[in-house]
Amino acid sequence: MSEYQFVHFLALDRPLDDKQLEFMERQSSRAEISQWEFTNEYHFGDFHGKSEEMLRRGYDVHLHYANFGIRKLMFRLPMGLPCDQRTWDAFQSEYGIDWHSDKQGRGGILEIQPEADAGTYGEEVFEVDSLLEEIAPLRELLMAGDLRPLYVAWLACSGDDDALEPPVPAGLGVLPPSLIAMAEFYELSDGLLEAAAECSPVSPKGRDDIGTRTKVWAARQSKDELRELVARLLTDDVAAVRGETLARIRDEAGTTAWPVTEPTRTLGQLRATAEVIQDRTRKREAQAKEKARRARLAKIAADPQKVIAQAAELVKTRSTKSYDEAAQSLADLREALGPEHGPPQAQAVAEKLRRENPTLKLFVSALRKHGLLAKSKKP
């Protein structure tokens, strides 16, 4: 497989000005750059731009993907981490989750990059062009104090089975689309997420809804405070005022605004539970598949001529896929009619279709693959 890398930055709060754009243009001579976005892909070579500085100078989120193990996300959080220091320490794994503080103020950059190399992840092809847009709303959740992204980051980065999980945030049982996209990016299984959610409390109504929490907070403010906030929104940097307000809403709810339960499980125990869940899911899916198969065969047995006619129509479409579908339908006919009547009738139909279409070698190959043609006798 050839080497491939994709680098993506997005501005969410405001477009970049000319001075910021000038800095971004110095980071790469080949990138596509605008006031809102920076993208570049590599089939050889590397990105040598200053990612942290690019986030501090205009962009708000960053993704770096490479098919040899790099899967990095970075979020610019102008009002700091979504939790107190003690809680943050619990979410940090030995490698992969970092906080890069600004030299001044409480802001900084959250970086998530699991330790990985070629072969760590599967070979699933991502639609990388749109991936960051799907994940970017996580920044909003983090700014409002949601701890679920940090927990999912810990699952992605921790490799020690003996490591105790961090505080379990509420709402893991119902993940927003952006968090599902992040989990898929790091190839976390549904079983592992379900195992984690077993000890996750249900979010209080509206707790994971930023709009609802903002309304509750606003209702507690005096008219003078609200007038001052409106005036700042109309005259100051809207993104900065908004970030400060979200942080204030979060801070006034307590040092850890998002509900959590105390950790009790190790990563190894979570993985073991995930295996049980996935095995149960596989069995349930297999049972459902078998039930559907039996229903399909019963339907075929009740009206075999319909399947025969459909197979003939599929052959007329002249495509490799339709040839295989036609052969599969005849194989289903063979099974549906039972061991006594099925094989001779399915074979007779297959032979007839072959005679009617003598030049379709791919169709004949599909019939042979499904064992629908009689073996020619050697002289």
C-alpha cells in the first residue's frame, strides 16, 4: 500500500485575517488555504508546519491522518480544560492525551494522538475530506464542560490493561454524532463503548444540551448582567465573549460540571466485557440472519417459478454482479426445494440458461462456482 497523509485545519469561531493567512501560507507551499480552512495531502514527504501555532493564530481544530498509524486530533480551547486539574489528571494516559497551555491566560490546545504504527488500525478507507467537519462539534462540547470526549480519548489512547478507568461521565449510552465519528476514527468497537456505558449515569434532562443549560443559566442572571452581556456581544469579539460565557456557565455549575461516577474497572475488564457483548451481538445477528434465510427459502419453495424468472432477467442485464446474483438465486432454489427435488430442478434451469446464453463465459463461471452445472464426463 502506498503512503498517504491528510492534514486538515478548520476555523470555527471567525475567519482568518490577512496577517493570519500570511502566516498559514508560510506553513506549506502546496496546501489549499482559505480564511476558514487549510488542507493538504501527501503521497510522499511530511507536513512540517507548526500545528500548535496555527491553532493559536486562527484555526480552531486540526486533524492529521496517515495510513501508517497517525490519527491525531487537536482542539483549541480558549477558556481552558473542561474540568479541574484532578479530574484532568485521571483522564491522561501514559501516552496520547496532552494539554498545551498558552503562555498567558487559561487557554490551550488539547491534543489526542494514540501511540500507533503501521498495522495498528485496519485498512478501512475514510472519507477524510469531510471527517474533521463531522468531529469538529466536539470542541463545542468540551468548551461547555462535556467529559465524554475525554473518556473516549482515554479508551483510544490507553494500552495498559491494568490501568484504572477515569471518572465515568454521564451520557455514554447515547453519544452525539461528533463523538461517534471520533470513536470510529480511532476504531473503537461498539462493544467497548457499550461496556463503558454500563456504569455511565443517564444525563439529567437537558444536561447534554448546551442550549438548555444556557437558558437555565440566563434565567438566574440579573437584567443588568444580561444587558452587559448583550452589549459585549454587539461590540466585542463575539467568539471570545461566547467562549468566556460558556466557561462561566460551566464553572458556576461546580469544579466538575458534568456528572460522573467513580471509576471501578480496569481497561482489561472493559475489554473483557466488550468481548462478551460482541459475542452476544454476533450470536443475535447470526440468529436473525438465519431466521431471514429460512423465511426467504420458504418463500422460494412456495413460488419457485418466480425465482426462475428473476434469474433469467438478471442474466439479461449483462453484468458480473447480476450473473452472481442469478447463480445465487438458483442455489437458493436448490436448497429451498429440498435434497430430493432441489438439485435436479436447479441444475435443469442452469443448463437451460447456459444454452440460451452460450457466449456469457462469466455467467457460466458463476454457475460453476455455485455447483449448478453437471460435471462434464471425461472420454
